[in-house]
Amino acid sequence: MPEQTSGGRSPWRRWSIVLHRDVGYLATAMTLAYAISGIAVNHVADWNPNYRITKTFVDVAPIDATTAPEIVAAAVERLGLGEAPKSSFRPDPHTVQLFYKGKVYHVDLPTGKVMIESTVPRPVLYEMNQLHLNHGKKAWTYIADVYALALMLLAITGLFVLKGKLGITRRGGWLTAAGTVLPLGYWLLYLR
């Protein structure tokens, strides 16, 4: 029988509770960031979780230049942009796209109709997604690994926080089994 402490708890249960509590406090901010970001990136087919994209439309005089540099120069001048774009692209003979930081100008040359796509990072969510998807690499890879280990520790120690009819040997065991069925069942039905 495990040695009992003065409070009636075995040392392993006491340490499990202490680790679960303290690691849980340390992991709170990371857990919230990863959870919020996870929901956002899971729905990437429905919206852009990193950027808010707006489209506005303006009209300029039609552009009848023939060479690529002349077309770009005319578009820049008619739109009053002042400086040359970072790059440009002609997806077809009637269109030129001008790329600036945070904006793309789609110019229909024969009509002078322009669609301006503005891209603005979503405050806070953009940064959370960068962390979650590990775009920074370098040191963040190791921080994320430590966080993953902390989550494993929280899951394991959480099994032993309660004892008796609510603990792992009864109700907690049934709930743990039920929680295991979902990912295991999904894997067996859809991912194999």
C-alpha cells in the first residue's frame, strides 16, 4: 500500500494534484491562444482567419498602352499611386494586377474599371495563428514542444486529481473511455 501523507493522500496523488494545478496555471494563456486559433484555422474554407480582405471599386480612363512598362506606368498615374508597385502581373491581355504592400489593384484595361483588394491582418488572431502554425520556427518550435509536453502532463495528472466515485476508477474512467472513442472512432472510420 502506498505511503500516506498526513492529509490522507498518497504522495503520488498529492504530486499529481500539485503538478496539474501549477502546470495548468502556466499553460492557461497558451491553451487559450491555441484553442482560439484552432477554431479559426479549422474553418479556413469559410473565411480567412489571418486577414480581413475588403474590395472597393473605382473607375479610371481606359488604358491603351501596349508594352508592359507603359501599361503599369499608365495605371499607376491614373490611380494616383505615386510609386511603382512591388510587382505586376498580366493574367490575361485585358488585365493588369499591381501589387503593393497590403493592396492589389486589378485593372481592366479596356474599360478602366479597377477592383482594389485591401488585406489587413486580423488583430490578435493573426499573431495567435502565427504561433499555432509555427510560422516563426526557430525557438518557437521548442516552446511549442514544451507546451505539448505540458498538455500531456495535464491530461495524465488530471486523471488522478479526484478519487472515489468521481475518480478514474469509476465515473472518470467512463468519461475517459468515452473521450477516447471519438478520436479513435473517427480515425477508424475516416482516416484509415
